[in-house]
Amino acid sequence: MMKLNKRYTRNIRENLSFYIAATVLTVVTLLLYFLFNIAGNAILDFGEEFFARNRLEDAHFSTYMPIPHEELPELEEKYGLVLEAQRYINIETDNVTARVFEHTEKVDLYEVTQGRDVDRENEIVISEGYADANGVGLGSSMKIGEKEYTVVGFMQRPDYLYMLENEDDSYKNISTFFLCYMTEDAFEKLDAAGCQYLVRYGENTDVAAFRKEVHENWYMRSYSVASENNRILMVDQQAEMFLVMSYVLLCILPLVAVALISIIISRKVKSEQRMIGTLSALGYKKSQLMRHYAGFGAIPGLFGGILTAVVSAAAAQPLGEMALADYEPMRITCKLNPLDTVLGILLPTALYVIAALLSVRRLLKKDTVLLLNGNADGSRKRGRRLLADKKIHFSKKIAVRSLLGNPARSFVVLLGVFLGCFIMLLGQGFFDSINYMGGVAADALGSYERQYVLNELLAENPYGGEPLLVSSMEDGDGNFVSVIGTAADNRYLNLKDKDGNAVFIGDGYYITSLAELALGWKSGDIVTVYNPLSMEESEIKIAGVIQNNVQKSIITSEKSAAQLTGLDENSFNCIICDTVLPVPESKVAQEIRKSDITDQVKTMTGQMDFLLKIIIALGVIICIAAVYVAINMLVAESRGNISMLKVLGYDDRRINRIVLRSHHILLPIGILLSIPFTYGAAHAFFLMMVDYGVMLMDVYVSPKSYVISIFLTMACYFGSLWLLRRKVKKVDMIESLKDNRE
């Protein structure tokens, strides 16, 4: 066995290109696995500590009538909870909104991450994400309203680690929105009218009774539990999604690499049939030969796995921080989990070894004489018989025999082209779809430009625009859905069904297509909904579906909305309009601009730019590695034919055309196959994201992205062939004389 093991060094040297390509595929696969794994664990650890340290809320709510200050301690004692009122005000300056909060002492504390806290009236601390994105430094001067302030520190608070301006937004806003704290004296001069109540429940708190009492006495306007608040939820949820993606990648991408490497190892084993037959004839046991050739499969797995693990462990901090684009700047501590490291090394290695074992085992079942003849699998005879009776040019016969006579090798080329183009198209498709959705989402909402959410119910509208009655409900699983009550002739809403026909809502309850998808409701269903404010239960019949993949809503008349939510049917709490309205700041709980969606899209695509480049690089690497290895295998297995062509006087250029062009037909096939798979995979991903509270995006791939992906795929393919010309050139004429049986 020691003599047999000496073949490893010589074999690696002779097949260096195969081992390099196989190792590269393994490294690329494991690098993505380690990246998501490191980031997911680090974010979860940071979030848990940060939330506990800064006393994250369990819920927050607002009321139409203020709860008297002296009533708060009584509610705390009665229900065994922590309750704190927090005033705030939104101030818009030059199209940038500052949400200025009053200091709290018991719930949702803020933490200064750079600089210091405020101690003078002209000083502020602001959210760090906005400062980083807009070049605001310590000591900078900022105008909020009519007054100038000096930035003395940056801060983070636990319920805004995912910086959504509005809780139903799909992506963070750090371009036109930031949080701000100032001294108590400075805050009092702002005359803040907005107020929310922050609550942390105890182990024995009767939450339902507490909410019911608050609603009965002070009339709840909104209630948001932490487990449904995307500003909080997305921290753990996205980190968990990273971990899920890491294990999916560990299972899926190695299988892709295994499919390529298994075929390559299988071809390699078959190319050594004579050697295996000779060793078998010399008395080597089947188990010895299987272990020996399994070692060839273990080499790229172990070397690639260990190399990636070492690099990932050394670069764990920058690797983990690459996944923080969606959050406020976190001070996470990144490290590679030892158990995940072992799993990442052993899983691909085990799969490669199994592939090699199966290939050798299958050959060793053949007769030793067939092995010694090098035709145990019969592929040579099958290849030589193809087109034997057809009178076509021999170069075409060689191409067809190469293509069809070795289906496994051809499959490697096709898979490499397909995967390369698919990954590049998919990455750019995500980018294009998000950009495209900015306009689609704005159109789906309607023709209005601004939405004023009021902090009180109004019976008359002296401001203009179209009034709405807006609230929320829950389904049986606790999923929130908004309720929009509107006049049937509301000129700002674009209510159409999936076929583009106008919908007249009347007194029926219609749901948006996003609600249909997320909640599983259908037209004609009778569903049970719960009022999260009054805790009352209602049954409604779904009258139809309105095409709107942006809002998860029930849309009905003002009268029906009032009956469902328990509000006054002659009142409203929201106004939509196409211009700025003179609504007093004291009456506005939230002002939403439709342009916010465009800003969110720009922020999202800006954050994705680096990730897009990584995805394109991944596609390029896979395409080059697969095509190079497969065609290299073709050249190695065709050395006799190449040598004979040289003997017959063909120059290297003509030989290259004859030998290397045999798989050209697979290039357009692989590219065309990648297109429907791209659309299917992107749509499946966007459907999955709906569960994370994101709007359903339409899959869109721009013409530019098609051109870039197809061009890069072709460049990878022909670049690999160009690199292999030297292999053809190195084949000596004497090769054809070594074995005249071929």
C-alpha cells in the first residue's frame, strides 16, 4: 500500500489543473457558507446583548386620549409591568425628517456609540447610520427646523436597529430620515405633540386585560408588539435567515460542485482502467483500491475546506461585517464556530470521497481483462460507432463523437455554462427587480404623493385631500393586516382587479393581492379577524381581490371599516393628497411621502452593489472552472487523436478548431436554460421574502443585464478554451504510436 500511495504526488502533478479547479469550486462554496454563518451568529449574539442592555420594549402603543401621568404607576402596579410615556416630534428640514425623542429612563434606552451625550441646549446626538451614509461627523452643524445644532455624538436604540421610518416600510431609510436626542430643556421648546407608550411585560402580566383597559379608558389608536415590529424583528429574523441560507448553501452548492467533481473523478478513474486492472491482477484487494482512489476525491475537499476555514477564521471580522448593510452600524464580534468549521470541511470531502468510491466500485465489478484493455465501460466502442456509416466530414464526426460519446463530460460543460449564466443573471435580476419595483410600488399605492396619519379622530376636513379611516386587524395566527376605509369615488386610489378591471368596493370587504398571498385568504372566504385594540372578534366575507402587491390590506367603505374596527363611521384619521396640506403638526402622528419608496429602493440597491459584484464573480469562477476542467479532460482523453492529426500535417490552429469546438452547441443551450430558471428562482425568493414583511416584487431582468451575463458567460467559455490551446500544443506526435489499438 505504501508503494501505491506514492502515486498521489505524481498524480497531483500530472492533474494539477483538475485539483486547482476542484479546490476553487470548494473554496467558493465554503466561503459563502462561512460568510453567512459567521454573520448570522454574530448578529444574533449582538442583538441579544444590546436588547437586554437597553431594555427593549415588548410593545408600544398610542392612544387618542392621553393617559394621565399619575395613572401610569397605578397601571404598572396593577398588571406587573413597566410602562413609560415617550413624547416625540417629526421635524422636516430640506426634505429630511428628524424624529426627535424625549429621553426615557426605563424602556428603549439609547446608547451613545461615538462621541458623547448632550449637556447643552444646542447639542444633539443622532442615529449613526444616517451620519455614516451622509458624511456627518462629530462637531458638524445640523439644522433642525429653524435652529442650528452641533452633533456631539452618534447613538443607537434597540427598537431602531433596522431603521424603518414607518413600521410598514419595506426597507430602511438612512438618506432622508434620522433619530435625534437633545437636552430636556431643548426638547421642551419644540412643543412635541406626539406621544407613544412603551411597555415591558412581566412574567405574570395579563396582557389582554391590560390592553382592554387601556382601550376602554383612553381609546387605543395603534398597538405594535415587538415580535411583529420589523424594526426589531428584522434583526433576529434576518440573522436567522443568514444561518438558514448558510446551511442551504452548504447543502446545495457543494452538491453542484459534487456533480461536477464526481463526473470528473469518475472520468479520471475510468481513464486509469488499465492501471486499476493491473493493480487488481497484481493482487491488490478491492478495498485497498477503493481507499486509494477515494484519496483523490478527498484532496480537493480537505485542502479547499481547510484553506477556506483558515482564511475565514482569520478574516471573520470583515467577513461578518459584510452582512451588516441593512442595519445600523453594529459593533459585532465575529468568529468562526468550531463545529460549523468541521461540518464545512467534512461535508464536501465526504461527498467527493463517496463519488470516487462509487466510481471505483462500479469499475471493479468488471472483468479484469476488460479493465486491462481499457474498455470496461464500453464507452470507447460506443463513441467509435457514432456516425460510422455516415458520409460527413471527419472533423464533424469527431465533434459529434466527442459530444455524444461522452455524455458525462458534455454535462459538465453544460452545467458550468448554465450555472455561470444563471448565477450572474440571478444576481443582476435581484438588483433590477428592486429598481423596477420602485416605480411599480408607487403606482400600486395610487396617485397621491403624501399621506398624513393623524393622532386623533376628526369629523370634519378643513385641510383638503381625501380622508381615510385606517386601522389594523389580526388573523387567527396573529398576523397583522391593515384596514382602509375609503369613499367609493376616492380619486387617489387605483383599485383594480388582477385583470385590470376597476373595482367598486361598496360595502364589501376586499383584500389586496399581497394579503391574499400572505394570509391565504381567497375571494368568497369567510374569515375571522381580531381587533388588536379592543380585542374583539369579527367575521367577514372576502368580496374580491384588488391587485396590489405592496400593501397587506383590507379595503372597504368607511362605514364597513368603522363597523369592523369599532371606530366612528363619521370620522377619519388619515388624509391622502397630492400636495402639502396645512395640517397642524400637533395633529400629525406620521407623515408618509410616496417618494419614500423610491428612496428605500435607492438605498437598497446602493447597499447591494458590492454583493452583486460578489455574485457575478461567483458565476464567472464556476463557469471557468467547470468548462476548463471538462475541456481539459477532453484534451487528455483525445491525446491519441490530436497526435494523429499532427502526424497527418494539421497545424495547431486547425487542430484547435477540430478538437475544442465540439461543445460549442452547449453554450447557447446552457444560456437559454438559465433564463427560465432565473425567473423561477427569483420569484421563489421574493415569495419567501413576503413572510418577512416585504412587498412581493415582480421579477424583472433588464436588457443590459442580459447582455452583461451572456457576454461574461461567453468570455468565460472561450477564455477557458484559449487557455487550453497550450495543452493541445504540448501533445507529441509520438502519442499516436504508443497504442495502435486505439
